[in-house]
Amino acid sequence: MNSYKDKTVLVTGASSGIGLAMVHELSNQDYWKPKLNRNKERFKEVREKLESDGWNVMVVWECETRNIDKLVITIDDITNGIMKQLRN
């Protein structure tokens, strides 16, 4: 997992409650790495199930929307996939 070292994370309300807890958790990579790995595994299982049920699964991660050129290509791929399905 990437380190948060030299990164900026803005947490509002970090003096107490949820904000303070988030600051502690963001700095705890021993907590986040297994959690993210579990999320990836669950996502993989759901995707495989949907595909085995006949779904055509296309995924857009939020982080991929930051690069406009890549986003345009992804939207084109999704649109072309939908149009292909409609023609069949």
C-alpha cells in the first residue's frame, strides 16, 4: 500500500470525534492494508459472480476519473459496450 508520507489529507473536525479518529486511522497502515485487501477480494468475488450470471461488468474506479484522457476512453468503452449489447 502507498505511504501517506509526503501526502496531504484534509480532515475537517480533526480535534475530536470522527475527525480525530480518521486522523489516527489514516496514519495506521497496518489497519488499512488488510482492510483494502479484503475489499479487493470481495469485489473480485462479486464481479466473478455477476460475470458467471451473464453480466458484462465494466468498472470505473473513482481515482481513474482524474485523468480526463483516460476517462474519455473509459466512457467510450462503456458506451461501445452498451451499444454492442443493444445491437445483439
